[in-house]
Amino acid sequence: MGNGGAVLRCAVFASGGGSNFQALIDRKNAGDLHVEFALLISNSSKAYACERARQNGIPAVHLSEKQFETFEAFSTRLMDLLDEYKVDLIILAGYMKKLPCELISKYRMKILNIHPALLPAFGGKGMYGKNVHQAVLDYGAKVSGVTVHFVDEEYDQGPVILQRTVPVLDNDDAETLAARVLTLEHDSYWRAVEAVAGGNVHIEGRRVAGEV
């Protein structure tokens, strides 16, 4: 999936604070992650992720379907924007909105997402933020973790690139478990992005093979 040896241009989509975005920036600055952040897109003008982009000289664009008469018009503008910035890879970092089908189709196996649980468990609609961690606790699971996966048309069902685990402790609540998982997210997402951007993984059916 590498771009003929060229550094891939990434668009990051974020709706909130963008701590995973910051972790990716930090890894790039440390020389561990070899991509270019071409663009940050947020559906919220107040998202702190936009400020993180500005602080790092990355163009930040507020783009929401609310700005358009139809979802189709929004989708067209989004696709045009990605073309304009010559985006190769899309990284979802806490993006809470539906992606247009046309975008998923055009960027097939070039959209990454991170989920704060071990998919396919505790995924799907409504499974985000504290909801995920509370569901893990309510179920009585002994481990949780992170899943980095390619995005397809179904919520949280694309092929898995990377999974790593943390223990669920007896005295955990949703907040303490979330904090432990978030630390793992920050140390995991860049590894998957680097593997995909470097062409070190390939798809065999649903299985993502290669070294992450």
C-alpha cells in the first residue's frame, strides 16, 4: 500500500480533543512514523483537534453536513477536499460522524480507525467512549484493549490490522479502564499507520497479513 516509496499524505478526521492525533504527531516528530499529515478535518469548529493541527502547521478544515443542503453536497465537498490535498490515507481519530459510501468505496482499505475494545466484541452503533468500557465491565470481561482496523460500510467490522490487550482489574470503573486503554491506543495507532503506510501489510480475504 506504499505509494511507490513516496511518503503517504494522510488526512486525519476528528470530532473532539484529538489525543490520538497528538500521539501520531508526537511519533512523527520523534522519527518513528513516516507519513505526512496533509489535513485535519473536523465536524466541529470547537474541537481541540483543530487547535492541535494549527499548533503543528497542519491545515485544519471545519466541514460538517450541517453546512450543506444535502448529505450528497457534503459528500461531494469532502471528496473534492481530499483530492485538493492529494490525500492517500485517511485516519479516523475519534470521528463521530458517518462517512459517505462514496468515500469508503474510493478509499477502500485506505481508511483506518481505532476502537477502544477487542472487536468484534463491544463494537457497533452506540459503542463509543465510556459506553464501550462500561459494557466491558458489565459483561465481566477479564481483558480489554484496542483494535485498529480498516473501515468498510459496516460499523466496526472492517479487517483487523492490530489488536493489543490490557487487563480488566477487579476495582476498575469505566474511567480507570478507559485511561488504561487510552494509553495503549496512543502506543498502538502509530504502529498500524506505519505498517500500512510502509506497505508492510496486505489483505488476504478478511485477514490482514504482514508485520505491524
